[in-house]
Amino acid sequence: MGLDPVFDPASEYNTRSDRWRVRESRLRHRFIRLGNARLATGVAFAVMAGFAFGPRTLNAWWLLLPVGIFIALAVALSRVTRQRAFAARAIGYYDQRLTRLAETSAWIGKGAAGERFADPSHVYSDDLDVFGRGSLFELLSSARTGAGEQMLASWLLSPASREAALERQEAVRELRERLDLREEIAFLGEEVQSSADLEKFDAWGAAPPIRFARILRPLAFVLSMAAVATLIAFFARALPIFPFAILFLCNIGLLSALRKRVSTISRAEMSAADLRIFSLLLARLEAESFQSPLLARLRSDISAGGVPASRCIARITRWLDLLDSSDHVVLRILQPVLLWEEQAAMGLEQARQSAGAALGVWVRAVAQFEALSAFASLAFERPSWTFPELASASDPFFEAEALQHPLLTPQACVPNDVHLTGGLHLFIVSGSNMSGKS
């Protein structure tokens, strides 16, 4: 069944790209104005300081005025800089989409090639250029996560049941024209991706719990705060060293008691960078509603349990950030006083246990959505392409009209009609259409 485009892809992408270019131009002019204003403020401060500390014809308190203006301008300039970077990302995104629309090979080498998923022993992967430079995967993939790439690769490598394929088709139809959703997801956060795969999330979320007595977290917090307070009081000559020494020894004892469990948590192969983008993606999907059964089911998967999945993962991410920061040299020196790593490890473990096996479910939901979104983008950009009609007949058959390789340009491709039914079970295509494809 062919796709009747609601939008002209090139026209829509050009309109959105132009809108972002106008915004970037305005931000660039604002950046220049703010920069000039900040420079003028600095010059004014220097002149006023000369009058204040030279002939003393100006009260020094007036210097607070240019200082305040300078700080306000610096904050505004920082905000404009971030907005300009965001606009530049948007322009780059639509330039890349427009390159994919052109009937040329200009898109090759500008996306994820997916070589890590290539299997030389696979029955069709190499022959059909599923992975590698200029591959079907590179044409398709727009995933922000390694799990999403892995899901897309698994769909390209393995056949789906008729029911699953029809569900995916319906979901792709629903997502096809949701350009705003795809745009927002493409621009979420920084230009970073999570490289962690599905098995890594499954294993980490379902790992056996590491037990801590309930009293240990508040005890560690109280001991660390008391140690800091008595250390400050000692340097301020308000207390002798004895109270701090007692607390220091207590902290050392707690460090020894928790060392093995904290070390196990710290060695876990999970980073905040792997989870941060998932929190953003989940938060965006939680704000969306869907009609197709597959998308509605994915939306339901990330809502089970009452607490939003994005909030749970954001909490885990914050604790991972705190645990990673414990490697800082200053925190290492103050570790017996602050108990930083121990408190972060216990907080992380509690957050991980709260998510449990649901972590893998949430990540798989995001991965499936990213794979569906990749196909939806292709469906929008190739309105003349068709969804295959999957018949339920008991006798297998394959019929196609004007079938052509998806990676060849129309100028280089010779379409073929293919009919495999009845007694015909083999069809050989040769010539320029398969040049370099076998």
C-alpha cells in the first residue's frame, strides 16, 4: 500500500530549516550586541574606578552598578550562546535530512554505519548491504542510544511474525507525520549518545541487591557533617582537635565496614552518560499519547508502577554523577571526613533497587520507539515507497511491481517485477541493478 504524503518532505524540511536559520541570525546579532554592551560596561567600570580610587571624586559604592550590569550581561550572553548552539544543531539536523532526500549518494558516510552489528555468517546481511558505509542501517538510523541502534539492527536481521510486522506498520503510520516529536527528540540534551546495549541495562537492573542496614545512610550523613563541623571549629579555635579525632576514627571504622559493598557498586559498568539521554527521552514520551496498539503498549510500559520512569532514571543518574565525582583528587583526600563515595554508593543502590527489572523494560521501550521512529522518518521522506501487504494465505507467495534496491538512486536503478508463487521459487536478478551488491 502506497503512502500518500500529507507534507512534501523537502518543502517541510526547508521551511523548518529556514525558520531555524532566521532564529540563529537573530541570536547572532543579539550575541554581538550583548558582547559590545559587556565591553562598554567593562570600560565604564575602569573609568569609574579611576575616579573612585584616583582623585576620589566618585563614591566607590557606585562601582557596584557596572559590576551588577556586567554580571547580568554575562548571564544573558551565556544563555544566548546556548541558544545559538541549539539553533546550529537544528540547522545541521535538517541539512542532514535534506541530504537524505536528494536523489544522490551525498548522505553516505554521514551517519551511523552499524558495523558492530555485522555478522559475516548471516544469510543476507552482506549481500543486501544491511550494515557498513552507505548501508541500509546508515540510511535508516537516527537513534540517540546504543540500545535503539541495537533494536533497529535486530529488526533488520531477523524476520518478525505477521502480527508483529502489522503492528509495526501501524505504529510507523502514526509516527510518520509527527515531525515535531522527532525534532524535539533529536534536540534533547547535548549532542551525546548512550552506547550501552540492552543486555547491559538488563543485567545491571536485575543484579542481586546489595544490602545496607537502614540506619547506615543517615548515620554516614550525620558523621560526615559532624566531622566537617568539628574540623572547621578546630581551625577557628572554637574546639580542640579531640572531638574531630573521635569522629575521624568512627568514619574510618565505617569505611572499613562498607568497603567491599561500596567497591562492588563502584565497579558496576554503568555511567551517568549512559542513562542521562534515557531520562530525557522517557520524559518526552511520557508527555505523549498514542493510538496504535504497539505505541500505546510502549507508552504503558514506561508508566507502570506509578512513579514516572524518567524520574526514576534521573534519580539514578544523579547518584551515578555523585559516585563518579568521588574520583576527584580533593574528594579523595577528604574521603575519611566526607564519606562521599559511601553515601553516593548507598544512594545509588537504593535508587537501582527501586527501579529493578523495570529498568530493562523502560530501556527496551525507548529502543523500540527509536527503531519505529527511524522507519517513520524514512516513510515520510520516501512517500512513493510502500508498506508490503502481508497476506494470511497458507501457501507462501511474493509479488512485487517495480521492485528496486533502496540504496540505489533512481537514475542508477532498473526496477523489476517479481512474482514468486506456485511452482516458481527462485528469481535471479543480474546486471547494473546488482552491480557491487553481490
